[in-house]
Amino acid sequence: MTHKGARVLRVGALSRVEGEGALRLGVHDGRVTETQLQIYEPPRFFEAFLRGRGYTEPPDITSRVCGICPVAYQLSACRAIEDACGVEVTGQLAALRRLLYCGEWIESQILHIHLLHAPDFLGCASAVEMARTRRADVERGLRIKQAGNAILELLGGRAIHPVNVRLGGFHRVPTRAELRPLHTLLHRARDDAWETVRWVAGFDFPDAGADHALLALIEPGRYAIESGVPAVMAAPHTHGLPGNTDRPLPLRRFPVHAFTGEVTERQVPYSTALQATLDGERYLTGSLARYALSGRWLSPLAQQAAREAGLGDPLSGTVCRNPFRSIVVRAVEALYAIDEALRIIDAYEPPPRPYVEVLPRADTGHGATEAPRGLLYHRYALDADGTVTDALLIPPTAQNQGAIEEDLRRLVQLRLDGDTAVSDAELTVLCERGIRNHDPCISCSAHFLDLTVDRS
């Protein structure tokens, strides 16, 4: 619909993201004045109905928040409640948790790369269309995802919403013989993942930079997945640098229990999801943040892949701030997760018991892990008999909303500066690509649906 003073465009659907929402752009006199990532899914009230439940229940309940990353919710809940109860899971039980999380990283990152994100770079509307001309690439992705699912099925009991995880460990742990078939499957997946890194590294990437602070867990000596301490890398502009700088910047660490003192959630009028700020500023969590903060602790194989893919040398701390190249970082992370899974399987010795006892006490516990999309934080308050009296979940997509909106503003403004007559259809494609760079899980944060461009 076109009028003399304003132009409004509504797009029926944004494909290849999880969840429902909308985007509104305001453009006045050639300047982008408004970007609103509108999430209008009904609130799901997980925090409310966790209150009054027994302390053993949150891992199973919160796994239903997301069918793509249920392990992230289970293990974040376990860490928080075990923290409240004064229990630490170590040894082979901790290794099995990391192996389970590797399975989720493999299947989730590969799903995003091959079926959701790659079509953007190949001019395809969907993975189905891409399969007509790039069948081998799609089949390779499905093979790798199968390996991740196999880990979840063996350790978790099933690939979606695993049922074998419990406080202190697992209901049952595998034998070495049961892990052996995974070894063969993962060796093939590792070769396929190498090829995936090479494949996505050959895509054409627009120039872009993410001028945000980066937040991720770090665990010196290994790439943080299921444990670690939150750390922040400053935004480039705070050091007088452009947003696309590849220079590492100083880190600031803080304990997990201080998370809500550093990160503040707020309600915005156009979204049912809360948005988060760090020290009052937008920030980014996820693959780009993890690679910037922990790239030096990737396995030698993953480091080599990163160098060959043009991401620089992780050992030197090189940072990738181009959101479009996040697909390459995710491919490197998937390769790392496969490599790490093989390492854990090779070193595995069945523990004497499948879990350590976790007894309730009155306290508040905090837990954080690295979901494929970024840092996930849980907090639970328990009374003396283990009843949950308060619960707080802060998912990565909600934390990233402010950064996504700013990335979209910059992308659209750059496009308008180059061509003020750019069509709404072109802006729609650009914005869809910009959003998929971050692989948002919108349901976790509250089917992207409408794009509205208001021009005047």
C-alpha cells in the first residue's frame, strides 16, 4: 500500500526461524528511526508454575521450554539446584554431561547451518528447494545431525526432551560397549563436519560488524559448554574502534551468582518477551561471543579449521564480529563438539554410581551453560524441604534482542545510504537474513510473521 507521505509493507511470513513474532521498521527522510523486534507469542509462565514444585522437578519441566535445546535447560536447572544444595558433580558423570551437551550442539548447530541459514547464501527459499540442486550438502547435514541425535538417544533416553537426566547425574549411565557404536558414527560425522566448514567458508559474506559487548562463559583450558564463569568483552566503540574490528579487547569476569546484578531485564511495550541489557547497554551472546572469548581453547583440529575458514588464528585471540560469518563459527563449533565427543568417549570409564545424592536445603542456587544460541541462566530459591519458592530463567534470544535490533538498523541504513530507492521486498530479504544470522529461538524468549516498513 503506497501513500504520498508514508509507505507500509506487510510480509506474510519470515521462514526458517523458530517461533512467532514481527519486525517493524520506521524510515523517515532516508534514516532508520525505529527497529522493533516484536515477539507476540503468549507468555508461557514456566517460572510461575515452577514455584511450589519439588526441587527434583525443574530439569524435566524446563526441558519442555524448547525442543531444539532441551539439554541446555536441563543442565542449567541441574547446575542451579545443585548449587543451592551444595553439591558439585565431577569426574565421569561431569564428562557424560558434557558429552550429552556435545550431542545437542552437533544437532542444533548443523540443523541451523544446513536447513535454515545456508539457503540465504545460495539464493534458495528453503532447504527443500536447496536439496534439488545441492542434494549432497543437505544429505551431509542430515548425516551429521544423526550423529548428534544418537548421542542424545543413548545418554538422554530420546533425542527430544531427554528423560535420563536427573539431579546429580543420570538415572542410568552407559557401558563402554554401548558407547562404541557412537565412535564409528562420530568419526564419519567429523569428516562431514570438516567438509561443512569448507563449504560455508566459501559463501559470499556482506561486510558487517557487531559493535556490541560480547558475553559468554569461559573455562580456561577448554571451550566452555556446560560450565564456566561469565565474562564480557567490551564493545569496540568503547575503545574508539570500528564495529568490525578483529582485535581482542579486555575481558571482565563476574561470578554466576552475580548475573542479575550485571544483566537487567526490562519489558518493552511491543514484545511479550523481556529484553536484557548489560551495564545498561545492549550485548551479544552466542557463537561469535564464545569464539571471541574462548577460541584459543578449541581443539587443535577445530583451530586448524578456523584458520583455513578465514576466521584468523584462535591462538592469537582474533575476533569475528561479522554476524553473517556466524555460520562459519557455528560450523567450527560443530566440528569441535564432534572432536570433543570422541575424546570423552575414548577416556570413558563407567562411574560406580549413575548419580551423586542431592539433598535439599534452604538456599538460592545459580546455574549457567552455553546453549547453542548463547548463555542460558537459571536461578532457583528452595526452602528447607526442597520446595521451589522462586525461579528465574533468562534465555539467550531474549538477551540478544537489543543487539539484533541494532544490527538490523545498521544493515538497513547502510542499504538505504547506497540506494534510497531500495524496495520493501529487498529490505525484507535483508532483514530476514540479518535475523537468521543469530538463529533466534523466539519461543524460548517468550514463527516470525510480519514485517512492517513505515516510510515517510
